[in-house]
Amino acid sequence: MQKMKDSHIREMNRANEQHQQEFTSLKRILDKAYQWFPSFKRFLNMERECLQYGFSEEQTDKLMHGHTINYSGCLHSNEYRLNVLADNVTAQVIRDDRRFLFLHINNTPVAQWLKEQLGIGQSESQRKGIRQ
């Protein structure tokens, strides 16, 4: 029984070492990609942001390729921890002069669009499309 236990421990250690080597190698490759292609990290961050707002993988892929999509559904705001009803809006990822990426809803930056929908800075009667 002890031999089996020792064998299992050796095998687990070998697998952990191999996993750590693969992880280190992949991290090195990713660091090189960040260095060679500065926009690469921005694209990964924008992809994550689009998914967090509630766009599907397919919609996010279209957005990342610069396409405008029509969207109806809920968009989630992590900042306000609310879902906002988005009825027949257009979404697009826009790149500025410095190659930064921004998500726009109906040609408005998403943060500003969410504030408008949530009525941040507006009276109670002006709020619309809020779902909790």
C-alpha cells in the first residue's frame, strides 16, 4: 500500500511540475504578445468588458471586429449592480486616435448611456428602463 501511495505522490509531483512549466511558457508567450502588440491587451480587456455587460460570445466577436450590432435585451452594470433594459439599441466598439477601445451604445459611451438610463443626476420621473 505504501508503494502505491509513494508512486501516486511522485506522479502528482511530476504532473504539477509539468503544469507549472507549461504555465510559465504560456505566460512568457503572452508577455511577448503584449510587448510586440500593445493593442492586444486592450482587445482582451474590451472583450471581457463586452461579455460582462451581457453580450454573447458571437456578438462580442462582431463588436471586436468593428461591426455595429443591433441589440435588444438587458445590459448589466457592474458599477451599479443593475440590469438595464436595452430595447433595439446599436452597439459598437470604437477605437480613438491613441488606439484605445471604447464601447458605445447608440453612439454614446456605455458609461454615459447607463447613467442616462438609470437616471443618475436626473429626477425620479425622468428615469426609464430600469430592472433590478
